Amino acid sequence: MSALVIKNVTKRYNEVKSVVDVSLNIEPGERIALLGHNGAGKTTLIKMILGLVKPTSGSIEVLGVAPGSKKARLLTSYLPENVAFHGSLTGREQMRHFAALKSQNTKKADELLEKVGLSHAMNRKIATYSKGMRQRIGLAQALLGKPKLALLDEPTSGLDPISRHEFYDIVKDLSNNGTAVIISSHALTEVETKTDRIAILSQGNLVANESLEVLRKSASLPILIKIKASDKKINEVANSFENKKLNSNRVNGQTLELFCKQNQKIDILGQISAFGNAIKDIDITPPSLEELYRYYSTSKPKDSASLEEK
Amino acid sequence: MFTIAKIEILIARRNMWVTVSVVLMALFSVVLTLTGGAPTGTLGVDPLIIATSSITTLSVYFIPLVALLLAFDAISGEIERGTLALSLTYPLSRAQILLGKFIAHFLVLAFAIGVGLLLSGTLAVIKNGGATGLSFTPLLWLFFTSLMLGATFLGLGYLISALVRQPSAASGLAIVVWLVFVVLYDIILLGALVGDKGGFFSDNIFPFLLVANPSDAFRLLNMPEMGSKELTSGISAAGDISGRLGQLISLFLWPILALFLAWLKLKRIES
């Protein structure tokens, strides 16, 4: 049984469409990154999966039952974006409260606090916590009760790189135990290789839903090749690429920048090596994650409709 | 539900405002018990009756204020902090969240009022040199009706909290509601009464409008039935028309109605 099935879901607030005809399946143990700008519809989609917001049309099934039903709530966990727990409680009190709500014993609460690295601070009031520490409480409560589906809304914003690394280790543990995990983020660089699949929302439309490799391939963004040669030879090198009609740039008299497609790369490299010692250095830069993300998130929803159907 | 109540009590225990109101309530009760006898001297009237009359007058203003200030943050604060959405993803109904908070706040109120009245009772016994000749019924009655009054304004506080969703706006509206119920309402009724000069309004509408306000129903219910009626004749004469039953119904229905409306509103929040 799929952990989550979303079929043609649309959410309209008055006249504004927040989520448009989104379909998405997630299997147990899968880790999905849900990407999009602020206001792209990520949080709305997550809240519909939780049953907090009703879709205008379409259907959602969580582990075979309706979102927000008792069974769904027992098996789903949620880490809200920017959650601020009551400052006058200690981390331990807050965590034990959540454990009691999920019918877990207090020992489990303490264990999870230790797992997220908060055991040293659990008897302090939350008001004294740093943002990262608060986020860890949020994460700890999302681990309660062996969830089958975990929805983490911008979990890594405000975390330093080391905490982020630890966070993804915990996510990996979760998915190894069969939990399907959705992580929303506004930056592809934050999730990159830590997820199995990347879904991108743009103005409420699902414009991509593939693994990173497939996304790279189908976007076919240009690769940048930087060639450095002596100022006498550089013109010769540049002229030899004239017939290929590539986008090129001359930088500082010694360097040539070429933009080419993936399938032209080897060809061009062969041509360059023919110049032998005249070439001082070569740099190859594949499209960055930022560029890839920008490509998908700014692509028009209509193009994506055809992409989705196949 | 009790899990929610437990955590809310933990929060309330560390709430400055709760501490302040418990201390104030105790202080006022003590002062009013000690000085309450002054106008009548030591003659005749049970000192506890005098004390409860004074404490009633104070409670009409104080208890609604405490209750509203406990409640205004209950829902709006959780919306702002983002914890309401989180609570709603737990296997827990909205009614349970509301009732859990209500139980906790109600117990806090009961504690504040209880401490005050207990002190008041103890002092009266000491002053009297023993419990003989004292009637504790007015004190218990005051305790009970104060709780109903408090419950009403807790419910109204939740309703406000769910309606405006922002703690700052909710606190402002809470003060407005307080002013209307315990101050302005009476002034307007009084104005109408003066303007009417004992006509149809005074005899047939006014008494019911009076008990319709929970704070006035509370005031009437705590009027001494005998003895010092002369002190309060105007209002209690009007109170006779609606009767004890009307007053009790008003004070009982208000908390239920307010909580019910708050629940209706909470149910419709898509957070």
C-alpha cells in the first residue's frame, strides 16, 4: 500500500489557486523533497495531507485512509514550519506532553530527546533555547510513535551545517524503518542527494517529480567549459569552435568560456586536447543545483502539464 | 483531554499573571474581611455576610478580568506560535483541546478564589472568637457562583481568542468585552431606567435584561436575603421579579453557551 496517494488535488482560496491539479504518489520508505518558492503551495499541500485544510477538489489518501482521520493521525507525524513551543515549559515537559498525546511512555520521550542531541538541555525552559534547539524538539516529536508518514516543513532552515547533517542521518534512519518522508524546502542545495525524489511546485503546479539525475538530464542545461591558454594561442582555440555555434565568452585575454550540451562535451574536449601544450588548464562545471532548480521553478505551468502526463 | 489540562496547568503555574491574581484575590479578601465590619459596627449582623457582600462587589470586576486574561491567549497564541496546527495533527479532537484548556483554567480560578475565601473565612472565625453564630453558607455560595462567573468569561475569552486569532488583538477585545459586561451594560440600563421613569420598561423588560448579564446575575445571587437589604434595595427589588431561578439559569447557561460558541468557532478554523 502506498504511504500517500494524491489525485488531482486543487485548493482555491477565494479566487486564488494555491495548489493546482497536483498528483503525487509516495511509497513506504521513500524520501521526497518538496521544493518551491515561498508561496508556491508547499505548506498548503502539506496541510491538506494532514487533514488540516480541505482540498477544493481531488482526493488524498494517507495509508489507505482519509487524511485527518484517527488512524491517519496516529500514523502521521508533522514538523511545522517555524514552530515555537511555549517558552515557560522545559524541553522535557513539552516532549512528555507530546508522548502522552500519542500514548507513548515518558521513557520514549527522553530517548528521543537524547537522539536529537537535547538531553543536556531538557530540563531548561524552552525560552532559553536557540532556534536550532527548538527545531530539534520539533523533530523529536515528529519521531514519536513510529510514524508511517513524516511531513517535515522546512526542517533545515535555521540549522547550521553540522546540525543539518545530523538531521539527514535521522531522516535516513526513519526511511530505513519504512517511513515515507516528505521534506519541504526552498533550496535544492539543502536536500540534494539526501532524498530519493524531487518534486517541485511552481505557483501551485507540480512542475517536476523525478530523481535528481533524471531532472538534470531532461533539463539539459548547458555545461560550462573554461579553457585557459597563452594569449597567442587563445584566438586560435576560439576560432576552431566557430563552426559549432556555441555560446562563448572571452575573459581577460587568456580565458575562453564555452557553453555546450551534455552530448557535445566529449567531442569538444577531444578538440581541445589536439592543441596539446598550448592549453594551460581546463575547468568543467556542470549546471549547479541552483540553476537546475531555477530552470524548473520558473518553467511555465503549461509546459509542465505535458511533462506530467507521460 | 487531561493531558492538555496537565500541560496547561504547568504553563499557568509559571504565568506571572496567575500568581499576581491569586495574591491580589487573597489580599482583597483579607482586607475586606478585616474592615468589612466597620460601617455596621459589631452589632447584630453576621460579619461573614458583610464580608461576602464586599467581596462580591469586588469579584464582579475582578473575576471576569482574571478569566478573560487567562483565556484570550488560549487559541490565538497557539495559532501564532504554530502549535495549534501541530496539536491538531495528534489523535485529539478540537473539543478535547478546548475542554482540556478549560479544565486547567477553571482549576486555576478555583484555586485563586478558594484561597481568598478560605482566608476570609478563617479570619472571620478568629475575629468572632469561634465558629459559633457564623453562617458559612454565603461564603460557599459565593465560591460556587464565582466559579460559574469565571467559567462564563473563560468561555467568552476562548471565543474571542478563536475569533481574532492574534493575541494582541484578542487581548484588546477581551478588555472591551470586560468593560461592556461589567461596567457599560449597567450604566446603559441605569440610563434607560432613569429615562423611562418607572414605565413599562422598568417593570417588564429591565429585570430580565438585568439577569441576562452574567455579572449582574452573579451580583443578585449574592445579595443577602435578609438583614442588610436596605443597603441594596434598588437592584434587589428588580431581582425579585426575575427570581432566584432566573438568576441561576442565567449564570448556568452562560458558561455552556460561551464554551459552545467557542467550540463552534474553533471547529471552523483551518490553520
